[in-house]
Amino acid sequence: MTILEDRPSNPAAGDHDRPIGHGRMQRKEDPRFVRGKGRYVDDIVLPGMLHGAILRAPVAHARLVSIDTSEALAHPKVLAVITGTDLQALGLAWAPTLSMDVQAVLVTDKVRFQGQEVAFVVAEDRYAARDALELIQVEYDVLPPVVDARKAMDPGAPVIRDDLPGRTDNHIFDWEAGDKAETDAVFASADVVVKQEIVYPRVHPAPMETCGAVADFDPIDGRLTLYETTQAPHAHRTLFAMVSGIPEHKIRVVSPDIGGGFGNKVGIYPGYILAVVGSIVTGKPVKWVEDRSENLMSTSFARDYIMQGEIAATKDGKILALRTNVLADHGAFNATAQPTKYPAGFFHIFTGSYDLAAAHCTVTGVYTNKAPGGVAYACSFRVTEAVYLVERMVDILARKLDMDPAELRLKNFIRKEQFPYANKTGWEYDSGDYEPTMRLSMKMAGYDELRREQKEKRERGELMGIGISFFTETVGAGPRKDMDILGLGMADGAELRIHPTGKAVVRISVQSQGQGHETTFAQIVAEEIGIPPEDIDVVHGDTDQTPFGLGTYGSRSTPVSGAAVALVARKVREKARFIAAAMLETRPEDLEWEKGRWFVKGDPSVGKTMAEIAMGAHGTVALPEGIDGNLDAEVTYDPPNLTFPFGAYICVVDVDPGTGHVKVRRFIAVDDCGTRINPMIIEGQIHGGLTDGVGMALMEIIEFDDEGNCLGGSFMDYLIPTAMEVPDWETGFTVTPSPHHPIGAKGVGESATVGSPPAVVNAVVDALTPFGVVHMDMPCTPARVWEAMQGGTRPPV
Amino acid sequence: MQISMTINGTDVTREIEPRVLLVHFIRDDLRLTGTHWGCDTTNCGTCVVLMDGQPVKSCTVLAAMADGHTITTVEGLAHGATLDPVQQGFMEEHGLQCGFCTPGMMLTARALLDHNPHPEPLEIREAISGQICRCTGYATIVRSIQWAAEHPAGAAPETTTSESTEHEVHA
Ligand code: FES
Ligand code: FES
């Protein structure tokens, strides 16, 4: 059920509740999509284009003994077959990862995960390319794999990365945050301590469009045009220049319409590089598009954290401290995408929304014989794992103390007056006001009534559960002094031009995968310079046409690029003041701004609109010194801090006592993402994330058998919610602007994916209370729930 | 082999390999790229087209099996410059984000409304349950199809700007 309400007015909360830039408006990108005129990578056809396909390893760990490509090469439609040896000769067999490790582009020595790239065929059409894969003969010498991360550091465990000089084990890194001694001291004297192992299993972002590329290398002028499913076209261009040796000014990366990303399209995959090599080798454009199994088995997975959680509190429910040791399974190559200084991403925000006396975490990363990745699926750089840990631990504590989980949270929230709030692991939360958000969610849910209903149902033997999650996100990475990826500071650029007739084009460095940037960014400019969003075109996704910046992931588009766009518009507005003054033969300081127009103070009838000023800028008016004859500007925005959106989620489930099947009956989500731009788009972002959360909590998992075979390699095995598995979402909002963002916006793209899984699992565990269940690991499939009812589930591998 | 079919009102005849899937025939041979492809196992529904008015997953139909049939793809949904009410509904109610599942969802919606002009929300959910959307969470797709049901003649051009429906609750 959706609760309908008129546009709410809340005089007490002030003007910031109003969405900016025309609020709810239809998306400017929709007309092409509803006509089937979107242009995705696989829609691109270039003259003479060839098709690539990748041969992948059938086993998880094996020495490569030999490859025979002669039969494939003899296929009449095959133009090239590329192996690791060929790449070695070009110096391209290994590519750097985003975590300063290396990853094999094609296997030269050893297969390290099932589905790894072994050879690349280029043929005249996609069917022939696939046919030729069957004709390649490969001999493997199979080795024992490391599948369970818990055993990766056992003495005698097979060493996966023997390519790295001097490597004798599978250890990648140790990292910590917080004060261990202080935390241990608080734990030692606490009334109550509860512990729980919590596993966040391996899942996959699985956007509906798989990854792919069309590479077009022009041998005459040495230019590479690469159409690519990428969330970060500029960063990819720089990395391609570094890997391939093609100078950066000769590389153009185009990221056209993208069919969903969710972090899956941040990394550089071997397939992209192989398309480029294929084009260089054949002298023709080469398209490579992976199939769904390739997507699920070889590209960026997400999560895979085994967390030992501990929470300390007083007996009356004051939470004192949290600590955790995490074992992180990074797969065969350390290819996680996060700021360099933070190998565990932003996991250290695991203190959540609570005012703690101490906190400490350690994270150990290990190699296993699984696909690389780890930071993806709308995780805000591992805030998903952090929120899941703290929100499960708080529920477990509530059970131990026999307190209502809502009451326990309300008692321990960071209070409004404590913001900006320095937490115990080094974050400064910019703004927050948690209690009204929590209370609104409880009111929408009818929380007390739900608890009464649950009590009655329990007496009748029915299993109903109510789960709460209150999350604090940290998004909008990030200040350049702290945050970079491979040395590139995490800033974003924006350029704005007002044409002589007063129409505008804004060029941005971030890229949309469905978030509606062409609309939202036009709305921000509209708000700042007072021309309608319809008159503002947003250009993105083409490195030849847009300023440099690090791209769209970690919910950073609005916090970083949105700020750049607001500031560039303000710069134009200020410039317009000088030009208007020249046109009106007055001084700039005598002018006043009202939406879309500078006018003479005290005489509003005398003024110039933006369109008139634009024409004036390009016209013949004598301009003051230092003012160029245009109405353009550019900025690069370096955020002073991250932003901290938050929200309160309540999930109601019914569990079938006979089958263990979980039905999500209701889901109430109250989000606070600061100043709102387009409420319709915000609601859509939240709905999508809630569906992810239900998916992960109930059905999504990439598991492996003892031999390292991937058990989640198709949509028959990797289950994603359909319309039948999710309820009609009930959403609400509060508005607490970010104090440091130019328009107060915080970003919302990943909030619901981050915040919703614990609400669902808390609800399932709550439903299973009569069976004495205090925790169960995701996914809460019927079989696993049934096992939990019988006395315990096995942790996922 | 040679096949003939009517696609979006136009008769086409082409020489094909017998093994070619309808989705590839539509995308690669006819260059109608609004029909998408998203999985290997008939699960995602991004490839849905109408065959004689019924939704089918075009990845699971050989082009040869469509010989002699009538196919409608997303490119055939609008009537000239006038969008189908389903297309309007998806724009009005934010039924799409990345747009990848959208053509298939809209075609299923069209077939549903042709048979059942006033579906209940659950009937809509059932109708699209063979298709996956990774972006929207489905509620807005349901609303979009309801919008189309409520506006069988579409919206007058001047009213196609968004109605300010507020679905969210504020403190
Ligand atoms: S492509 Fe997935 S069902 Fe047809
Ligand atoms: S809109 Fe992206 S998959 Fe449905």
C-alpha cells in the first residue's frame, strides 16, 4: 500500500524541505528509451565491425599446459585467435588493478578462478566467434583450489599468487581503524557483551545489461575510440593510456546509454582490453559483449565478508562500544575499487548511527580461487557490510537485554546537537537528526499495532517478524587530500555554456546508468540561473566532450558532480552580473538577482534576463576588463568532506512454518538525503535499492563447491526478485541538508541497498524467535530458514 | 533458409542461418535495437516482443519459428508521433531508470491491457513476473501500467507534463 499525501508542508522545518529546480518533473531521457531508441554498447555497429568471444577456464585452479588454436584459426570466419603468449609479446598479459595489484588479461601460467579468460577469438559474426571457441584445445594440470577464505591462511594452503615475486601465502593486507586499547578497556568493564559471527555472502550486481565494448583503433592516426560499459569514462581513459601505451590524447572513451551499473561497470575487465587488442591486430572495429554467465562468474562480485562482531553495553541499554575482526575474501586478484588509503573501503563507519565510547575494527584480506572484485553492488565502498554488521549486532543486543529494538536504537542515537559528529574511527558526520526519521517510520508502520498483531499471531503459532534498520551512509568520495584511485584525486569537473539565445549546455564528468542525470543536473542549473530545465542540455559519457572527473559510483554524482554543477552555475550567474551591469551602464554591485534576471536595486523594471545577458556577452557591448565575451564557466570540485545520508527502515515478514518461505508483507522506508532535487527520481532510486536488499536477504548468493565451481553462474541459480517477491514500497522522507554541499544535497543512489538487508534479516530472525534463533546468515531461502528452525544453518561459502 | 514475417506492420523477407535466434534476427539483421538481450536462460525478459499479440521471449524463439507470424517490437508501439498510453504511463510514473528492461515490460503491459483493460495491481505483477528489472523495484512499473489503464486514449499533448502525484510521506 502506498500512502498518498498532498505535497507536504512543514513550516517548522523551513524552506529546505522544498525540492529544488522544479521538483518532480518527467525525465528528459525518457522519450528515447520508451521508443526503444536508447543506444547501448551492443546497439553500436561500425562499418566492418568484427565480433570477439572469450574462452574461459572450466576449472578454478590449474597450470596451463598447452593451448592449440590451429583448428579455430582455420575456421573460415575467424580472423584472429589471441592467447596469453601473444599478449606477453606485447607486454599486455597483465594489467594493473584498481587496488595496485595486477590481473591476468589472458592466462599465461596458471588459471586462478573458474571462468578466467584463456583466449580471445575475433570473427566475422557473434555466432562464428562462439563456434570457434569450441575448436580451441587446452590442456590443464588441475591444482587443489582455495575456496573457503577461512582456510586461505592455513599453513600448507596452495599459494594462488605465485606470479608475485617472493609470495609464500595468500595474505593481501591487514588494516585497522579505531583505538584497540581504549575499546578493549570499555569491553572489559561493560555489563553486557554479546558476540556473533556474521557473514555477508558473495553477491553480484548483475545489471540487466552485461558488460561489453566496441574498440575502434585507427592505425593511420593512432586513435582509439572505445565504446564501453563504464561508470567512469575518464578514469578508464587514463588507465587505458597507462596500460596500452596509446597516448591519452589519442584515446576517446564513450560510455553511451548504460543498462544499469551498480558498481559492476567500474573496473576494467580483460574483455575491454581484448577488444582493443583485437582491433589493433585486425585493423577493424571489434565488439565484445559478455553473456550472462560470464558476467556472473568473472566480473566484479560484491561483499564476501566474514565478520566477528562484538557489542558492549550497560545493562539498561546504553551501547558503549563495538569491535570486529573481518576476514575479507578478495578472490584471485585484488581488484577492489576504492580510494587507495582504504583497502576495506569505508567499512570503518561500522559504528553506525550511535554515540559510542569506543570502537575498533581490523580487516584482513586474502586471496582465494574465485573471481576478483569486492566493491560493487551499490555498496558505497563497503558501507553495506558496515551497516549490516552494526544493525544486526544492535538487534542481537536488544534480544539479550529483552528490549524493544526500536527503543534501543532511539536511546543510543547520536543526538542532533552533537553534529558535526566525530565518530571513533575517524569520520566526521556532517549533519543528522535521527530521531524524527525513526519516529516517522514507526508512525507510518503503525509500529505498536504491528507488535500487538505479532503477539497474537505468535500465540496462534504463526510466524510474523518485524525488522528495523537505521543506517548512516557515507558517500560523495572524496576530498583529494585523502582520497584517490591509482593516484587520481576523487574530484569532478563541470562546464557550463550559455548560448547567445539563452539556452544552455552543461558538461559533466560523471556518467548515468539510469539515475537520470540528464534531468537532475539540468534541474540544478535551472535552480541556480533561473532558466527552465528544458532549455538545458546535459552532456556526459564522452571523454572528448566532457571535463575530467572520476565518475559515478559510491553515490557520488550528486554530492560531488552535483556540487560542481551548482558552483559552475553560480560562476556563470556572477559573470552575468558584470555583463548586465555593462549593458545597463551601471555598477555590478547595484544589481540584484531574482530567478533568471539581474535588475537594478530599487528599480525592478530595469534589468536583463539571462537570455539578454547571453546575447549581450556574445554581442557588441563593451565588456569590463577581465570579462571574456561569453557566458561560460568551468569548475573542478574537490569536496571538503563526504556527506552522510541516513534513514529508518522497517520490514514486516510472514514466514511459512511448514516450508520456511519468507514473504515480505510490508516495507517502510524513510530516507533523509538532505536537500531533494527530483522527488520522483529519489523515490525510484530508493525502490530499486530496497529490491536489492530483499534480493540479498532472501535469495541472491554466489556460492562455490569444494572444487571452486561457481554455483551462481546463471539466472537459474542467481535469483533476483521479480514483481512477485517485493511489496508495494511505502516511502517517506525527512530533510537535513548537508552543511558543506552547495545546495545541501547528500546523494541517495545506494542508501536503500545499504540500509535494507538488515531490516529484512532482522525481521526474519524476529519471526523465528519462538525457535530460539538469534542470528541466521543471508540469504534466508526457504531451505536455510527451515534449517534455522531445526536448530542451525551452515554459514554460506 | 528464407523466412518472411510482418514486423511492426512491415513485411520482411530475409535469408538466415536456421539456428539464428529471433532476438538476434531482430537486433542484428533488422537493426531494431530496442529489443534487448540480458541472459542465457530465458529468465530476464529484456527480449520480450509480441508474436501475434502475445508476449514471447525472443531469445527462446528461433527466427525460423516466427516465419509467417506478426511481430511487434518496442519500435512498433507508438502510432506515428503519438505514443502508446503505456509509453506515456512509463514516463509519467517513472517506470524506467536505465531503460534496459523497459521495452519488454511495455510490450507485456500492452498485451495485458489488450486482454484485460482494468487489471488489478496483483494481475499486473503476475503479468510481468517473468521479467526482471534491476533498477525500479517494480512499484513504479505497476503504477505506469495502471496509468495506461486509466488513460486508454493517452493524455492530451498539453497535459503530458507530470501530474504532481506525491507518493512519499513527510514528517
Ligand atoms: S534474454 Fe533473458 S529472457 Fe530472453
Ligand atoms: S529500468 Fe533498468 S532494468 Fe529496468
